Amino acid sequence: MLLFDDDDALAQLEAELPGLIGAERGVATVRLAWQLRERDTRRALALADRLRQTLTGPEAGAQQARLKLLEAEARRLFGEFAAGFEAARDALAGFDALGDTLGRADTHWVLAQLHGALGETALGQSELELAIDGALHAGDATRRLIFEATMARNTTFGDWRQADARWARHFPPDTTGLHPAAVAAIELYRGSRAFRAADYAQAVRHQMLGFEAALQSGQLQNAISAAANNGNAFASLNDYETALDWGQRALDLARPTGWQLRIGGCLMQMGETLRKLGRLELAQALLDEAMPCLAPVRGSRNYAVALCYRVDLALDRADFAQALSLLDELDRGEIASDLRLRTQRGRAHALLSLGLHELAEAVAQQALDLALQADAPVHQIEALQMLAHVRGVRPGGSDASTERGVLTCLDQALALARGIAGYQVPIDLLATLAAEYARLGRYEQAYATECEASAAREKTHSREATDRLMAMELRFLSESAKAEAQHQRQLREAEAARADLLQRNSLTLEKLGVIGQEITAHLESASVFETLNRHVHALLDASSFAIYLLDADGRQLSSVFDVEQGLRLPPDHIALDDPDSYAARCVRERREVAVELAGDGSDPNQMPGTMPTRSAMFAPLLVDQRVLGVITTQSPRAQAYAEHEWLIFRTLSAYTAIALDNASAYQRLQDAQGRLVEQEKLAALGSLVAGVAHELNTPIGNGLLMASTLLQKTEAVEHRAGAQTLRRSELNVFFGDVKQASRFLVRGLQDAAELVDSFKQVAVDRSSAQRRRFDLAKTSQDAVAMMMGRLRNAGHQITLDIPEGIWLDGYPGPFCQVLTNLINNALIHAFDGREGGQMRLTARALKDDRVELCFSDNGAGIAAHHLPRVFEPFFTTKMGRGGSGLGLSISYNIVTSLFGGELSVSSEPGQGSRFVMTLALQAPQVENPAAGLAS
């Protein structure tokens, strides 16, 4: 993961992110949050909070550590240093556990910035050394340049000549081709170096390059620093207007971030510029506002510099007591040597102005001693001048020793100035020395020194003119850079807007996909309408929302769903040839219609008493070039629907058309299924009636034969008795025949009566699906008895082995239907074209108040690839040849729904089939048991 990415890469990442899923999306989102840490710190933290709970996969550990490091950076930027250090330590532990060298290097870099912000310079430099070492071992050249340039820039705040010895030639002179983040770091170092060397023109050039590169790579804090430093440089060139412009630019960048430390830094720089302009009151106001912002980092260089600025302001305002108080505060802290020398000179000035000459001289001497210890010739010159000034205004006149002391200080200062290569001897030093020579009567030396001072003035005036010209040139460059920056910002804003639109559309499409799945999952029109109505208001201004469907004759549109401002409207009808109807036109022309109506209600489509409509969208409901109707949303607002809204509406209309077409097809399927179920019921009833008729035919036929025979014999006996030719033996034979015939008649009529009784019971149970207690064995025998005629005619047999005394509380009619379906299934499939088939129905009680029934046959069996589908509705291998595909499906529903049981099948081709039912002795309560027969 890059330390900083440029704007183009970030825009591409944001555009691609909505299309990613799973772990890939998590990795990309972590990268996005990391790159936003300075661009938009609050958004980066919000992303990190959401991500922590969702990260999974092999890279989750590294991602969690990276998010911790992001938190550490954010806490530093917001001035929450304790939390920042804690998060950085957690991140370092995570990277250590993973052996992530670059992660460790980045953490050391963040720790360096935390220490630096608190003024802990040595600790910060140590952390930077570790960061550089990590980047070197990982082979990351860009990180190494960034870390090294950061260290080099920090060293310029001490002795910049010593810093030059290590860093001046370390970086490539031409930064073309380097990553913008590295360019920013290098140019900011070079700008800081040039500023310390008082080469303000070069400082501005480098800072401007660093400013643009920092913005491009998302280093907002470096961009703010570069802008503020440019303000300082222009102020040093006496171009205060441009200085304020750059200062304001820095402040405009800092304020929206909420980074109080950066805001405070910008305020103090602008306050110092205003002081130099003589705007002391305004300078005081800005410095007063800056100090609370910088309070969390009292030990830092920035806070010390702000105090120095306030000291200078207090001296300018002749508030010497305030200056001394501020200097005391500075002395209580650890500040850099250059600032310490500056404070000592300021203290000597304040003491002298308060008439404390001896203290002022002692402080000036301390300033000189510090400059000597630091080996800082320029500071030594300034300290010697201050010491000479203090000694020269001592009260009570001057004696020879005092005069020698003043002259000695000035001579030493001049010698030092002449000994510094390229250093311009200060004019005030020459002028003061010339005056001192003259006062002592050393006129020849006074004259020579004054001539040198005059020459220096001419040179200085020339240099000031050059500086002014340089400032004008740099100001022009600055304005050009500002214009270019504005142009680039506009391009970035346009690209960001485009990326935002892409992301918005992508997220919308993703949401619409989920909504589409929900809409099309419903197979009933009413559910489709309610789901659509629930979602459409969250996506569009749909104050009025309606769906019209085309009638069967294709001449009229009828409203099937019409809601206006939350209220359902009564049904409405529109002739398809209506010339004023937008809905009819949409269907006729099969295209979308966008409408913007006048606000006065003059449009003929504006119905009296309804919501005043200003904007409307109409879209045809099309499926494979078939138009089903039209969908419309309407709003009382003008221009309510732009391209984004049309994208949503167009997608919803497509989903609606598919869902309504599916619902229509499902309704037709249900109707067809209902008819097939009824046919199956009638077929089963016909088979049952045919079996019963066949069974009744035998005893009734035998009874008729016996009755007719008995009638004939009775008439014969009656004739013989009338003729008085009847013998006793014939009468006895007749009595025997009567008895035998009577026995046949009684047995036949009893069989018929029992069969009729069984049929009545089964018929009643089937028709009513009435719940009652029933004997399993008896009910099974009754059901099988109804099928015996068909079984005998087909040459098959069935054996029942069901123990007595198993009672069920349930639905005997549906149970009989299951047995009938199993027997019919065997007759149609198992024994097709065969005779002598054997079926067996057995039952056994289980321990858990359940009973297991097994129906088996020795028929053809079921192919392995058909077994998983035997209970599916309409699945049959005999479609059109006696099979409907519903018998076993209905049986399965009855067993599982009405009886709360299980039905399974096992079979092998050629080895018969075996159906096993497990039923509860106490069937569950069912609100509508009849529904189980047809589903």
C-alpha cells in the first residue's frame, strides 16, 4: 500500500469500489480510508470504524493494523496525542506479528511526527532513522525519499550549514518522474533550507513546487505548511500583500480540516506579517486566536515561534512588561538554539527600555555566550551589536573602559562579518562603528567606515530593488500557480463530481438489484404492488404512483394500483386511443414519456380534485416486445426528475414488468394445476366407483341368479301342488333348495352391504376431510377393498399386515387417498404390461407415538435419476398415457402437511419400489385440512 496516492489513482479507486465484493472490496476500502486520512480525516475515521467489524480473509490482520495506524495519524492531526501514541503502538504490534516491514516503517514515521509535534526532536529523529531503515530493507525507494526528506527538513531548524553537509547533494536535482509525494517532501526540504540561508526567492520557488505536489498526493498538512512558509518568504521580501494572500490560502486549507494545530500555525504566521505591516491590533487578535490552538503542543517549535512573535509584538507596542513575561514563559521550556538567541536579544531590549541597564548588559552578554557556544557567527554579530548598544547608553556618562568596551564589541562584530563568505556586513553596524570612531576622535577610520557604509547602502538599495523585482516576479509566478491550482481544483472537483455520480449510480443500481430480487420473488400481483410501493418512495418523489394494465381485448387500460399522497384511489379506466392521455400514448408508442406540466392546471390530463402535477414519468411495461401496461410516478414539483431519477424509474419499470408477467404466468399455472387436481380427484373417484361397482356386481348378480332360480322352482312346486301331483320327496328337495338359495342370498347381500358401508365411509371422509379417531387396520382394509376389483381384473394381489389396535387421531379420508394413490401408481407404473404383481402394506407402532407404514411392490422399479423427482408436482414418465404427475405429489403433501409425517421412497430398477410413511398418532392441528388434498 502506497504511503500517499495521487488524485487520479484515488478517483479511479472510488469509481471501481462499488463493483467489488467480498474480501476484494474490504482491501480496496481500507486503501481508500488510508488515502483519505489527510484529504478527509473524519470520513477516513468513519470508514475505519465500519470496516473493523467486517474485515475477513487472510489479509484481515494487516488491514486491521493499517486502520490502527490511520487512527494514530488522525489523532495526531486532531491534537489527541495520547490516543495517537496508543494507536500507533497497537499498529506496530500488529505489523511486528505479521513481519510487515513497510507497515513497521510507516508506523515509525507516524511516531516521528507525534514526537515532533510535541517538540521531542531527538525521539522524532530516532523514529525517522528506523523508518528510513525499514524502507531501505523493503526496497521502497519512494518511502525512503519521503522519510529522508522529512529528516533533512527537520535538521534545517538547527544549523542549516551542518544540515547541508549531509543532505544538500543527497536528493536528485531533477525530481521529474518521481512520485508526487516524494517531490513534495524534497521540495519542502529545499524550500526550508533556502529560507534558513535567507535565499527567499529560491525558498518560494521550492515551496510552490512542494505545495502543488502535496495537494496532488493528498498531503494536506504539507500543503498548508508550504503555503504558510511562502507567506513568510514573501514577507521577508517586503511583499506583504502576497504574503497575506499565501497566509490566507494556508488558513483556507486548514480551517475545514478541524486540525487546530495547523489552524494555529497559519494564524500566527499571518499575525507576524501584519505586525511587520504595522497592523498591531489585528496582529494581536490573530496571535491571541492562535495560542489556544497551539496550547496542546507547548513544548513544540511552533508554540515557541508563536511566543517569539508575541514578544516582538509586545516590544513594538512598547509593552515591555508583557514582553518580559512572555520571555520568561519561553525560558521555562526547551526551545531550539536559534530561538533561544532571539529571546535573549529581545530580553536585553526590553530590560534596556525599562532602564535596567545592568540586567540588560548581563542578558546581552549571555546572548553572546550562547552564540559562541553554538558557533553561530551571525548570531554572534547580532549579540555583539546589542551588547555595544547597551554599554553605549549606560547612565552617568561613559569612561574610557566603557568606550573601549563599546568599540571592542563593534570591532569584533565587524571582524566576524568580514570573515563570513558571502555575508553582507550590516549597514547599521558600519554606521554605528563610524559614529563611535568619530566620537573618539579617530576621524580617518570614521571616514573610511562611513564610506564603506555608504557603499553598502547603495548596494543594499540596489539589492532591495532587486528583491522588489524578484518579489514581483515571484508574485506573478504565484498568481500563475494560483490560477493553475484553481484550474486543477476545478478539474478535480469535476472529476470528483463525476466519480460521485458514478458511485451514486453504482450504489443505486446495487440497491435496485436487491429491490428487483424482492419484487420478482413475489408471484402474486398484490404483493408485487405493495413491495414496489414500499420502495419507490425511498428512491423517487412519487407523490402519485400508479400502474395501469392493458385489458384482455387490448382496447383499454385499467388501473390496478393507484396511490396519491398515501391514499388509494378508486379504479380508473383509460381508452387506449385517448389522444390526451400520456399513459395511453406511452403504451401506444411503446416508449417512455417525460412530462412537465404548467402550474395553472390547464393541461387536460390534470384531473379536478386530484394532486396538482408539475412533473411526471411514464414508462411502458414491456416483456419480450409484449406490452402489459404502463407505470407512472408524478410530483407536484417542477423539474423533479433528472437523469438519475430516470435511471431508477426505468429499472423499476423493467422489474415490475417481469414480476407482473411472472405473477400472470403463475396464476395461469395455478388455474391449470387446480383443473388437473380436480381431474385427478375425479379420476380417482371414478376408479373407486368402478371398483365398487365391480365388487357389487358379483353378490348382486349371484343374488339375482338365486332369486330367479328360486322363483322358477317355487312356481313349479306351486303348479304340482295345484295339480295334486306333488310328492313329499319333491317337497323336501324344494325345501332344501330354498334353504341353500336363501343362504346364498343372505351371504351375497351381506357382502354388498359391507362394501356399500365401506364406500360410504371412505366417500364421506374424502369429501369432508373430517378429523376423527380411526382404526388403522380397519380404514386400510376399507381403502384396499375399494380397489380390489381393479386388482383382480389386472391379475395382481395385495397383502395387508397391520396389527389390530393402532388408533390414529387425524383425517381418514386423505389417508385413504394416499393408499389409493400408491396402489394406482403401482398399477400404472410398476406393473405396466405385466401380470401377477404382488403388493404389500405393513405397519408397525414406533416408540415415540408414531406409526410406520410400508407399501412395497415387486414391479419394474424406478430409475435412479428419477428418484429425486417422484414427489414433484406434474413429474411423470407416463404423461398422456394415464399419468398426471400429481398422485404422489398430493400424497406427499397429505403425509407431511396434514399428518405432520414423512414420506420417502427407495427403489432399484427391476427390484420393485418401497414407500415408507411415518405418521404421528396425533396429527397436528390444521386450519384448513381440505387444502392439503389439492396442494
